Amino acid sequence: MEQQTLPNSTIILIFGILSILGCCCYGIPGIILAVIAIVLSKKAATIYNQNPELYKGYQNVKTGKILAIIGLVLSIIYLIYVIFLFATLGYEGILEMQKGMMEQYGK
């Protein structure tokens, strides 16, 4: 019998990669994509464990889950940092900090 590709294995890998990239957008997109990838990987792992000989692509699921966990951690850390900046500096303080960085490094 020919092996089938595990459902959502490619999507899990893509979402895992995008969750790491999404941490740079205030952390929110990274958290959302990471959670979706982790939930999908749990479902895919359950399907694979029932009949491992029927499916291929489990390596994508494992890699995507690891990347999603890394993306989730990075996104949470960055979100906490952004909240800390808003709590301590306020919106005007952040704008002044950005303006100073633009002047220092050029436009």
C-alpha cells in the first residue's frame, strides 16, 4: 500500500516558521501561528501514531512543532518587552526613542 502524506504536515511546518518571523510584529501574530501549529501537530501526531505505516511526512510535523514552540517563546518574550516599554516609557517615550535611533543611524 502506498503511503499518504500526513494531513497538514506542510502547513504545520510553514506555521512554525512564520511563528518565529511573527514574533517581530509585537508578538501577537507569532503567538497565534504557534498555537495553531501546536494544535495541528498534536492532531497529526495522533493520526500518525494510530497507523504509522500508512503515513509519511511526520518529520515535517515534528520540525514544525519545535519551530512553533520556539516561535511561541520568542513571541511571548517580545510581547512582554513591548508591554514593559509601554508601561515604563509610554507611547511618547517610545516615539522619542525611535526618533533618537533614526537620527543616530540615519533615515
